[in-house]
Amino acid sequence: MKEVFKSAEEAVKYVATVPPAQGSTMQGVPFDKKDTVRLAFVGVGGRGHGLLGEMLACDGAKVVAVSDPSEANRVRAKERVEKAGQATPAMEADWKKVCERDDVDLVYIASPWEFHTPQAVYAMEHGKHAAVEVPAATTLAECWKLVDTSERTRKHCVMLENCCYGQTELMALNMVRAGVFGTITHGEAAYIHELRGLLLSNAGEGMWRREPHKNRLGNLYPTHGLGPVAWYMNVHRGDRFTKLVSMSSLSAALDEYRDATVPTDDPKRKEKYTCGDMNSSLIQTARGRTILLQHDVVTPRPYSRLNLIQGSKGTLCDYPARVYIDGGHSGKHEWRPLDELKSQYEHSFWQKYGELAKKIGGHGGVDYIMNYRLVQTMREGLPPDMDCYDAAAWSAPGPLSDISVANGNLTLPYPDFTRGHWQESEAGKEWNHRLCDKISIVRIPAGTPMPK
Ligand SMILES: NC(=O)c1ccc[n+]([C@@H]2O[C@H](COP(=O)([O-])OP(=O)(O)OC[C@H]3O[C@@H](n4cnc5c(N)ncnc54)[C@H](O)[C@@H]3O)[C@@H](O)[C@H]2O)c1
């Protein structure tokens, strides 16, 4: 349910309210070491079926149960598990039943958005770690619920933000930590993906993903762009998001496309799409950095997550991946292809597993690397790369942008889901050493401004 307020003051008060903690921090808390990670899948449609295939290729991952209201999808998943040589998994129409089993360590959730938080919460309350598709939550109340449940149950909630594991993104992370771009000042992130056909289809995501276009006006899908930029900026490991302000354009492209492609007697012809085609939100961080975060899934234009990070010594920008580094371009203001620096900065995950990942995995291998990492952290008894605080803070631009736009583009305080644990800490330093190959700057340079 969308969070709606009578006045701007009421909205700010709500957003700024930190509920009482129900447990202690989950930052840096390791998984119990397990040789074999036993999984239950909840939702095996387009995405869940793909993740299942990649999981079956990971050493040490065993799929014991599958749940989906669609019998055809359950059977398709069962057959895939059997084909991979694993025992026939239990099949349930009711997702609660797989969360309640006592032979499951991790529940993998790839259902429609509205179920993500209730399913992750139920899994944690039944003693399982939860891995949940993006966005993990669609309201601020849900964001807090994920954090509070993880802290209370001592189970992790990992949001499956695959884009953090992209070849360019992990190389960018290495370059940022190596200090190539100097003091980081600004990032740009987006989900710009023309999905008009999918939104209006009579199958798959067309059955549910158009709904928020009818009743929301904000940034519906913020995490793919924001996750990697948050990693570059050490968010929750020395920095945090402090403010958000948002603006949406008018809505045009989905209506026009629907009128041009959908038969006149189709009930969809009566729908009214409220969500502006382009949402642009601005986020500020405690260390004085800014982030542009955009969302547009209806305008005809090429795919982009922007993926820009800049600092006092240079800039990396994606689509296509390129860099500009101070003093390295013979005085010409021209980009250089990022590939020229691959031998110096390519991430070790991609050096070691890139070939296999590309052969097996969806989204150019990114999904395999993400799944492999999650299973590896559980098998080695390490903390996860992404925790409940990341899930909450990267999902929060959804509801925050809705509230900002609905209240005259109000600047909102950004909830501190870590309740103060975002400052540089031992857990944050360890995180950096686990994930980055090239570290010369983990500390945020002293003296960076801390705007109020
Ligand atoms: N990370 C990525 O790159 C990526 C890519 C695609 C989709 N996604 C996300 O994955 C999720 C699923 O998307 P999709 O493309 O597979 O959609 P889909 O419509 O193809 O599949 C959804 C599946 O969930 C099932 N389902 C419906 N209600 C359910 C419930 N209450 N419990 C369990 N299952 C239920 C449906 O029967 C269907 O099989 C969405 O959150 C989407 O945003 C992420």
C-alpha cells in the first residue's frame, strides 16, 4: 500500500521516524558455515527459473523445494532440477510451506514485487536466510520490517542485486578503491529499459508489473543503478544516503503505445497510467556526495543504467564503458574505452569465473557470479556482500520518490536503516578487503564536507 500523507510536515515526520530496534546490528555478521547450502525457490517464473538454472551450476548448492502458484512453472522447475542430477525437489503451491521446512537454509524469492517483503519476513521468522529479488520492498514500512526482522531473527536478508556483480561495475569498484578517480564526489544511476511490450503483455510480468504504473508516480525500480553506485561510495561502510528529492515527467509513452497496439475491446484500453515516463531523483550522502537516480521503462531509447562515478581525478561512465582520467588524455577532452585498463583493474571474480559465468549465466554472466558469491559466502562462513540495510536503503527511493513527488517535490530526510552503524567500522573495512582487489583508499579522506 502506497504511503499517503495529509501534509508535507506529516510526510517528513513519518519518513524521519526511526522505529525502536528489535535486535542488534547484522552488519558483518557471518553466515554459519555450511558445506551444502539447501535452497527453496519461491516464484519460478521468468526470473526464478533462470536463477534456478544458475544455482544448479554452483558447487555446494542443493535445491530441495520449489513453490509457485502456477503448476506448469513448478513442473518446469522440478524437471530442471532433475536434469541437473539432483533429487526431485518438493513442490508446493503455497509458498509458506517451503519456508516452514526444516531442511532449508536459504529461501530464494523471485515472485512479483508485492510479495517480496512478506515472503522474506516469513522465511526469516521460520529460521531461514532470505534472498529476495529487486526491489526488496515497496514502502518504507516494508524497508524497516526487513531490517527489524533480520536483526530480531539473526537471519540475513540479501537482496539479489545482480548488477553489483557486473564486469564493468566490479572493475569500477576496483578503480574507485585504487584511487584512480580521486575523492569521489558524484554518481549517476538509472533503470532505463524500454518495456512497453512486456508491460502490456498477457503473460509473465504483463500480469502484474503494469499495476504500479496505474497508481504510483515515482521511481519504481531503483536498485539496479543505485546498488553499484552505493558500493563505489562505500555506503553503509563509511557513508550513507541522507536526503532525497524527486521529480517526475508527465505520462505519455505507455498510453500512446497501448492505443497503437492493443485491440479496442481489450480492457487495458480503459486503464489510465499515472506514472511519469521519466523520474529523476537526487540523493545526497553524509560525506557530501550526490547521486542522480533515474527511472524510465516506457520511452523508446536504448538500455542504460548510466553507471557513472566521478571524483577529483576523473570519471567512469557506462553505455559504452569509458573513462576520463586527469592528465591521461594528452590534453584532449575525450573518453578512453574502459577496456584499455582491463589488464590493470579487471576484478578477480571475472578473471577466475568470467568464462564459465558467460557460458552459464543470464545477463552476460552477472547472475552466475552473484549466485556463486552468495553460496561461497555461506559455505565459507563469511558475512554476505549485501545485507538487510542495503536491501532497505537501495529499495527506499521507490517510496521516497512517491512521497516527494506527491508533496510538491519535497526534499525528504533519508532513513538511516543502520541506526548509526553506517560509519566506517571494522565490518566495513573487512567488507572492502573481501570484495576489492585493489585497495589504496578505503578511508574516506578527512575533511570532506558533512552537509546538514
Ligand atoms: N534482477 C534481475 O535482473 C531481474 C530480472 C527480471 C525480473 N526480476 C525480478 O524478479 C521477480 C520476478 O519477475 P519475473 O520476470 O520472473 O516475473 P514472472 O511474472 O515471469 O514470474 C513471477 C512468478 O511468480 C509466481 N507467483 C505469483 N504470485 C506468487 C506468490 N504469491 N508466491 C510465489 N510465486 C508467485 C508466478 O506464478 C510466476 O511464476 C520480480 O520481482 C522482478 O522485478 C529481476
